Amino acid sequence: MAKTALITGSGQNIGKSTALALARAGFDIILNGSRQREPLEDLQNQITAMGQEAYIAMADIGDAEAVTAMIDQIMTHKGGVDVLVNNAAIRPQAGFLDMPDADWERVMDVNYRAALTLCRAFLPGMVAKDWGRIINFSGMNSQRGYPGSSAVAVSKHAVWGLTKALAMEFGANGITSNIISPGIFPPENLSERDQPTQDRFAALAEANPTKALGQPDHIAEMIVYLVSDTGGYVNGQMLQINGGAVNQF
């Protein structure tokens, strides 16, 4: 029987590539998005064509009631998940003194509290099976600090703390918890964007030690390794996939 993986924010970019990579690795997939269902349906068709099940669970993970409803839906359909990839995030830009309290709370809801709630919901099932994988996401904002990104940095540090705590508490249950810190990944269809956007990403690539930007598969294939049995001895780690832009934490 195939194991099941939930990827939040799985309609595009890293989430989409991760869903496809895990399906190729033999996992059934639960797809999540908050607004557009059509990209998830396209992805669902690709996954079912591989012979794996793909189930769509729409929810704004920054809405606590919506997250609870999604959890109930997944529990009814699958009874839980074996792999949880907390990918969805928002990264609004505003000065520390300028961002309204409501916007701070929204960042914490999406980037941290949703991950906390999903971990608390699905960990009991993982413990019962003596097997599970949790993948969270950090980022260079939280490692280096950038003007206008304080809320994002705080939320991602909270997720990093959660990851380390879960790794220590549940490692003996066959459950690993790790966090990925991506570098700069260009948007989909960059060649179709306006010239200033293309120029900006070209400059970012030039500034990277590898003279290149990340691609979603760089993350997705790392996740495939982490959720494998071979990756079961990697626990409580931050894996930086940024071409060397940040090389310490």
C-alpha cells in the first residue's frame, strides 16, 4: 500500500515539482491550494497517469478554521498522512515599524501556525505506524535578515525551532523532521515576464557563487531523499539549497 504525502501550496513552483517527484517515487499525493483549483486538477491528472492517487484538498492554510476542515477531510479520505511537506508561505515586504499587526499575524498564521497545526494533527498517526517524515521550509530571510522581511524571518525561525523540537522528541518513533532553506528561485515562465523582472533575476544569478539560480527540482529531489528509508538518519537538520549564497547558520 502506497504511503501518502501532503504538500501544502502544491499548485506551482517547488510545491508542484515536489508533488510530481514524490508521485514518481511511489507516494499517493494530497494536493493543496488556496485559490485556483484548475492547476491542481492538471497536476492531479499528471499524477494519476503515473498510477498514483492524487486528492485535492483546497484550503487557505492561513485560516485556522479552513485548516481544521482540511484536516477532517484528509482524515476521512486517507486516515492521515505519512509525509507532511509544509511548503506554503507568504513573504510580504514591509518595514518592521510599518507593517500592521494584522499583517504580522497573517504571516505567522500562514508560515508557522499552519505547520504547527498540521504537525499536531498528523503526528499521532505517524507515531502509531512508527514511521513518518516532516519537511518544513526556512529561507535566507531568516538566516541573514533583510530590511523589510522581519515578519518572514520571525515566522521562519519559529518553524526552525519547531523542526528541531520534533526531531528530538519523535526520532525514536521512526519520524524525522528536517527543514529546507532555499535560495532564490525564479518564478515560473520567467521568459514571459517583463524585462525589469528578467533583468533582476539575471543580476541575482550573476551574484550567486554558481552564477545560476535554483530550480524547483533541486528541492524536490532532496525531499525525495529525505522521505526515503535511506534518508531516515537525517534528522533535525537545516539543508541549504542556495548555490552557496548563504553557507552558515
